[in-house]
Amino acid sequence: MDMKAKIYYKSIAILIVFYGTWITAGCQNEEKQLKIRVGAERTEKYFPLIENKNIAIVANHTSLIGDAHLVDSLIWSDANVIKVFSPEHGFRGKVAAGEHVDDKIDLVTGLPIISLYGDHKKPQKEDLQDIGLVIFDIQDVGARFYTYISTMTYVMDACAEEGIPVIILDRPNPNGFYVDGPVMEKEHQSFVGMHPVPIVHGMTVGEYATMVNGEGWLESGSKCDLTVIAIENWTHNDFYELPVKPSPNLPNKYAVYLYPSLCLFEGTDVSAGRGTDYPFQIIGHPEFLLGSYFFVPRPVTGASISPKHNGKHCNGQNLIGYAKEMKENPPQLNLSWLIAYHDFLKDTTVFFNNYFVKLAGTDQLRTQIENGFTEEQIRASWQPQLDEFKKMRKKYLLYPDFE
């Protein structure tokens, strides 16, 4: 049997073994159900590219083909996987947000795991010296400050410097049906915002990677040898429910949907529910007296570092009901909660902390809220830069855009 036939039959075998990998995505039209194939499932597209290559995989617990991890699947298929790079939250996705991730050995495969959220965030030259190809497969949620796209950028940059090809196995963006928020200003660049994009960029990781490459945003000034294995049967008009939680504090579709709006509270004195059963679904503060919901943050898995207002009775709102109406809500960030909490607490607390500007990507939003701007006025100030971004974004879309 020649090499092409081997690759073909190997691909068919994988698809049969993991037949259960079809994922049903809920669409805006509830009567219509699409069968989605994510990039990792399309083995017939990338198996020919990895044959006889020493492979490193950038992966975490979301890197699945059905119920099987991508790393395990490739090893079973005789691919020469020799190391894994892990992002924030670690390879198995259980490390708390912001917590140092150590290098280690994967107990399942015996592969070395190199942390990209520990001593360094960019692969070092020695990390790549025996690598012929890097595969990136991580589920994103479509917010600028969700750090997996920052990890992807550093990986692309390191590989561009060493002349190593990168394959992105694309996955749907659950917040890919809109674009909104202030565009990041260069002086506020950080790991939670590396590029001049709005808070909600409306792109998959594959589309985002092509933008980073095409716009020359890699620090090295080089272009990455990039291949994107696209998703089948998905559009930006679709609402997509993730089959596995992407990180410890985004446990369900409601948290994923609310995250772009509620993560801004991480830069304030208000709790966004870390240390409870409903992270990024509830908000509150001990001194907020208008709330109809009460909770007490405590250390839990994924928030083992003492959560904000640890052990204190917080008053606030449960926003799950709002999230359940996601298909009817305006496709935009909700600033009304942030403005309301600021206006109530501004005289008794230090409301904003230094992290807020990094999350917002600009100091203008904080200034506008402090000066009493309405949500409509704030949104209008974003519009010129948003319009420019949307024009640029269209050049890199791989899927039909939202209406």
C-alpha cells in the first residue's frame, strides 16, 4: 500500500472510531440544526501535512476529537508527537486563573509538557529545536482578554523566527455573532490584550491567526508559515454551545455569553462570582444595597486563590435569566451593570483597580464612567474605530458573517 493510501485509510479509521464527534450547534433558527465538524475532526485535511514530522501540540482539555484528546488520537495514529505546550489553566484545564503553570510530564502519554504560562509565555529556541511542525488546537471564547489567543500569537512568533510551520485546528467562536467594545490602544498592550482589536472581535482562532499574520503583528516582524484547518458547517450567524467548559470559571453557555461584559468587573471592587457555583453569571458587592441576589465567595476549584470578598456576604444580581435570552438580547456588550455599580459605590469604595485599563484596552472607558457618560454616549465613542476594525476583519473571515 502506497503512502497516500495509508494516510487515507488511517484518516477513515480515525473518523470511524470517533464517529461520535459530530457536535450539534444550536442556531438562531431553533428548527435548524447543523452538524459541525471542527478542524481537529478533519483528519483527512491535516494528516498528510504531519506525516514524518516531529510534532509539538499546543493544547488543553478542550483539544478533543469526540471524547478523546487530540494528543492521544494522534499518538494512536502513529503521529510522532514529542511534546506538548500548555496555556493558562494548564494542559488538563484545572489551574486557577492567573496561577503559575509548571512544566511537567503528562501521566497518560509520558510526553513532556512545556508551560506557556509559567516562567515564559513564548516558546524558547531550545523548546523548538527538535520540532518540525506545531499544531494549535484550543477552544476560545472570542474575547480579547481571554488569553488563549495571546498564547497562539507567541507560538506563531516563535515558530516564524525558527521557520517552523504552524497548523491551527479551528473551532467555532461561541461569541462570534457580534463585534463590540473599545479597540485596544498600543500603550495598554499586555497579555490580556496584545492587538488593536475590540473586546469582542467576532473571529475564530483560525481567522484571528490569519489577521495577526496578515497585519504584521508578530513581534519578530516575520510571517508565520500558517495553515488553518477550517470548520465545516458553521457560520458567524450561529449560536454555538461548547461541548466542554473552556476554563474552570466558564462552566456553561451562560458564563461564556456573559464573560465579555462581566470580565470588566475583574478590574473593579465588584465580585463577578469567582469562588461560587456561578462564576461570571452573578455580580455583587458587600456594600451594594440594591441587589436581589446574595452570595458568599469562598475558595473553590478554579478559584483556589482567595477570591474577591472572600467570606463576605455580597449583594447583587443573578444574570442567568438575562443570559437565557441571549438570542433576543442586543448583540453587544452590556455596560449598564458596570455603570450602575460604579454610580452606587463610587463614594464609599475605590471602585476601579489598575487591572481595569488593561482589560478595557484604553483608559477612556474608566474616565467616561467616572464622568457620568451614558452607555449610549460611550458606545458612540467606540464607533469610528469599530467601523475601521470591521473593515479589516472582513479580509480574514473564513466563514459566512453574521447578518
